Amino acid sequence: MDNKRRVVITGLGCVSPVGNTVDQTWESVKNGKCGVGKITLFNSDRLSVKIAAEVKDFNIEDYGIANRDTRKMARFSKFALGASAQAIADAGYTKETLKNEKVGVMVGCCIGGMDACSAGFEKLCDPAAGPSRMPPLTTPLMISNEAAANINIYYGLNGFSWTINTACASGTDALGVALDLVRSGRCDMCLAGGTEAAITEFGVSSFIVLQALASHFNDAPQKASRPFDKDRDGFILGEGAAMLMFEELEHAKARGAKIYAEVAGFGTSCDAYHITAPLKDGSGAALAVKQALADANMKGEEVEYYNAHGTSTKANDSGETAMLKLVFGDHAYKMNVSSTKSMTGHLVGAAGAIEAIFCVKAINSGFIPPTINLENPDIEAGCDLNYTPNTGVERKIKVAASASLGFGGHNACIIVKEYKD
């Protein structure tokens, strides 16, 4: 008999390229709105890639947080705090009442304060400045743990505070760790998710030299992210944050919390193969999805919607499709698949967290978001599943899964399901 403590989701928050709240973001994704555009955060004249999925019109004060409280934070930390403020308020807590709870903070972050790192390098390399003129807070602004730390500092939380870095799987792994902490009783609640803000000249350039970014759509940015499409030529770097409140079921019921969904299962694995490329047959990622299904005590046929990692690279799209066929067999053709990265771009450490929110919203609203820009499916690469092309569809679903596949072969999968008492 499964005697695990049940864990539910009671709060949601996000800051994304298509909206600075969950409602704004979900409405954009439902309607196929793309957040990719010309880079404005720096002068991209020197680069072959001039587009990205930036967060627009972000103002921390919109979340009830004073600017003075974020002066010692890099952009990725501010995003995380803004998303956290939304999730905490959505869960029915305030800064004062949350302190009374046995709560942890788990944040996935891959790159960290790239803006602070870039500013430090500029001073270091400037003949008129040099090492002594580097900003003194370069290190505490830059290191990836500072997003979680700043959330704890702002809210006065003294419990678990961890940062998970497993590349593009960071956000999903953070959710998995949070699930285990609440199940174990170490926490009654855990604020979990991911954040990233790497759109700097250095950050974009580092992916350009890997030949990972889309470079043929500078004049048509909204067409650039095209997962599973034959004409894709790379992913779009995005930024933002997403945080979810995981809570033990009886604790949530005792305080009359609204419940969005139940966290059913989690799995993680490593390809143990290559520093950037996934296993072509998808077998490494398949281990994570199979683990998640076993953890949820579910059969593959119960998953009705799969939010794909779907980066818009041939290596990912073909390998992930192969993984789905390996795990789900014929059912892979029956469930809806979609890549919301076609609209949000790739949020790196935050990708898995925001895509988990999309799974929750799909269950709550009975709507599957689309994969936009899918005009010519890459059948030669095996991409022949139902990727919900271009237009979302209404479909009542009870179970949704999301997997994230990162550099280094890190894979993670989270499964959420409709809540029933």
C-alpha cells in the first residue's frame, strides 16, 4: 500500500516573456502569442543572433515589493522574488503569516546572475578601470544560490533553502526535491520552481558559438522557435521565473486552501553520455519518465497531455520523440504533446517550472496549449506525433506530465493530476 504523504499545489506565480503573471502568461500561451522579439537588453549589432524572448515591462513593485528591497539583487533574483510573491499570495499567505509555517524554498537555476558577471568583466577588461574598479557585489549578485537566498531573506524564512543546478532540468528537479521534502515531513510546504536571466551579450554569444541558437529568423522573430518543424535551426534563449507552492494535503485542507492539482510523481536520470548532446534513442530520458510513472503508481496510458522539452533543435526534438515512443508505445500517438517553448523561448533553469504550471492550467481549464510555427513536421527525424500544431484544443484531462532534458544528460520528469479528495 502506498502510504506517502499526498502533496498538492496551492499557489502559482510566474514572470515570463509572454506575461508577468500566471493569468497573463496562460492567456498568451492559450492563444498562441509569441514572446520572441529583437533584443533590447543590450546592443546585439556584433552578433549573428539578434533575437531572444525577453521579459517585458517588469516592475518588482507590481508585486508589492519595494525597489529598495531589491537593490542588491541581479535580474534572475528579482524574477524569482516576483514569482514567489505571486505564489505566496495565491496560496493565501502574507510575509508575516508565512513565517509561522514549516516551509522550504527550492529554486532551480542554471546560469545565475549573468548580468552581474558581464558587468564585472567589462570593468575588469576596461583599461581605464581594471580589477580594482569591479563592482564590489559582483560575486553575491552573480552566484546562482542568491535567488533562493533572497527569497528567504525577504520573507524571513529559516528552513530548507536549496539551489538545484542540473542545466535545463533544474526547474523540474527543484520541484522533485520539494515533493520529496514535503512527502518526508521535513516540510509542510515548499516554495519551488526556477529562475533565469542570461540574455546578455556574453550569455547569447556563448550559445551562438555552440551553434545552438536560431540564427535564420532575425527578421521574423516570432517564427524562430519552431519545435519539431523541419525548418527549425536552433532554440531561442528566454528568461523569467516560475514558482509553485507545494503543500501537504491535510495541511492544505486544514486551512481551507484552494487546491489546483496534486503532484503525483517525479523521476530523474542522467544519460551519462555527452556534455551537450542527448542520447539519440531517448533511453536516458525514458528512465526519468518511467521513474515518474512508477512514483505516481500510474500506467503510461493515463497521461493525456505531455508538455515537451521541445527546444526547437534537431537533437532534442528527434531524441525526445523517440523517448516518448519508447516509454508510451502506441499511446504516444494518442496523447496531446506540445512545446510551449515555441512561444516562451527556452527559460533554461526556469523552463521546467513554468511548464509544470502549464500542465496544471491545462488540467484546470480543459485546454491543451499549442506548438506554434509547426508548419512542416520533421518526419524524416521521426517527429510524427500529435504536437498540437498551431492551435490549442479543448480536451478534458486528468493527468499531465512534463519532462526537462539538460546539458550533461540531466533528465527530469514531473507528473501532476486532477485533485480528488
